[in-house]
Amino acid sequence: AQTVTQSQPEMSVQEAETVTLSCTYDTSESDYYLFWYKQPPSRQMILVIRQEAYKQQNATENRFSVNFQKAAKSFSLKISDSQLGDAAMYFCAYRGSGYALNFGKGTSLLVTP
Amino acid sequence: DTGVSQNPRHKITKRGQNVTFRCDPISEHNRLYWYRQTLGQGPEFLTYFQNEAQLEKSRLLSDRFSAERPKGSFSTLEIQRTEQGDSAMYLCASSMTRTGELFFGEGSRLTVL
């Protein structure tokens, strides 16, 4: 079974600064997909960014970008120009050949003014 | 279509009672997922439907849990003889493709007294 590890239970960043959230995963598959989801307090989970393992280019969505290191099985999320609305739980997730999307335990991001 | 809808949003029950949750996915999505999330943890996969067929069930889904998706539209998750350990947020998600984005509902929170 694939496991997803987020080693940072909590992170803090000041508004307008940059923060990087870490994620590592364990798999023996070569073809898979990686995701970062955001879960604001008392609101539903939404997709932040998605990366296909076969693509060497790191995905970018506006202020959000990833550093995908396939050999190291690492998939970190960088948030630039942090905003108060970025405060949330962030979950890294892996999907391989199975149907399930497997999530890490999450990182709670606090954004301070 | 406003997204994935889950009902009820909150359910408080006594141990030993049965509860049922309903999920209405985005109408054009034929794939539906149930997850369970406890405080401070990431979502844990429970089961997956493609149209009306239940194609995967997690070992977390004990005999007391049953899920259905008649006619490939809405889905229900029933928990029989609830236990305190069943207290959690039950999340439903739907998607159009196997590797695409999952769209989540706001969840149904279960408290077992």
C-alpha cells in the first residue's frame, strides 16, 4: 500500500511571505498522480494543484507551485505571497493504479498579518 | 449544479443506533467516493463506486458499514449498531475521471454518545 507522509503538523507564515509544505510518499509504481488539497476551517476540501508523475515539469497554479522530485519521492508545495485566506489544513495525496486517493495527515498552515 | 451535497450535516446518536448518510454527487460524475476523517487526521478511504457498481472497499469498512448507489446517482452510507469509535466526519466526493480532481462535499459529522 502506498503511504503519504507530511512531517510538518503545523506551519506559520507571515502575509506576503513564502512558505513550503513538505510531503513524501512511498510507492513501487512508476505511473501515478499527486495532489495537494486545501481544507479551510469548516469548509469542504478543494484541489490546489495536481502533478502527473510522468511529467518532469513542476506544476504551477498562480501563487502555488510544487517541487516534484520523483527519485526522492518528494512532492512539496510552495505558496508565494501568502494571504490570510491561505490559512487552512493542507493535505498531500497520492493516486496510483487503484481507485483510492490516499491522503497524508495534513499540515495546518497559519498565516499571520 | 452547485457541487456535491451531503445530508444530514450533523447527526448525534446513541450507541447502538443505526444512522444513514446521503450523498448527491455532481450530476455528470459517474465516480463516487466515501471517506472518513477524524480530528487531526487526513481523510481515510472507505469505498468507491463507478456508476452503481461498488468496485473497492477498504478494510476499514467493517460489516456494520454498508454503502449503496442505486441507479448510479446518489449514494447512501449506513452504519449499523454505531459505536463511539464511529464518531467522525464522513466525506463524500465525486469525479469524472479516475485520475482527475475529486470534488468533495462539506461532510456529515457523526457524534455517537
